[in-house]
Amino acid sequence: MSGMPQRVRAHALFSGALHRVGCAVMTLREMSACYRAAAQPIRARLRELRIEMKTEHDPERMFWLKRRTAVLTEMLRQMNELAELTEHYYERGYYRNEKYRL
């Protein structure tokens, strides 16, 4: 995967995360639950990284911890947004995030 562009790599990792939590063909509401389930390991890893950052003294290691935290935070934010969107997609009056509109 190292030769893939970052956006493609992220999509492949994200698809794999959904598949690992048992998500296949489903309704949008069911997909929402899968997004939430896939977010749990990311949330746990972020907690671990933040704890590790509190005791880290090596500047290079700290750089990589911060970088990894930033990437995982973005992934978690997107998963949460997509979980919200897919859960309420067909509800009347639901305001959809402009980012996910055509």
C-alpha cells in the first residue's frame, strides 16, 4: 500500500475497518452503527497515544506521536460525521453537512 496516494490508502484502511467489524451490504441506518463500531478502536488508540505523549521526552518520537494523533483524529471526525449522516439521511428536515452533499 505504500505506493498508493494517501487518499486511496486511507480509503482502503477505512474499508478494512468496516469489514473487520462485520459490516457488509446493509441499509444506511445499519451502516451508521458500523461507522460507530469502527470508530471505537480509533478512539481507544487515540487515548493510548495521548497518554504516551504525556511521558515522551524524545522530540522525534513526540513528532510522530503528534502526527499519528492528528491523522487518527481526522479519521475519527469523519467516521462520526458519516455515522450521523447515514443514521438520519432520510429524515425530513435533517441538515446534512455540506461536505457530503453533491
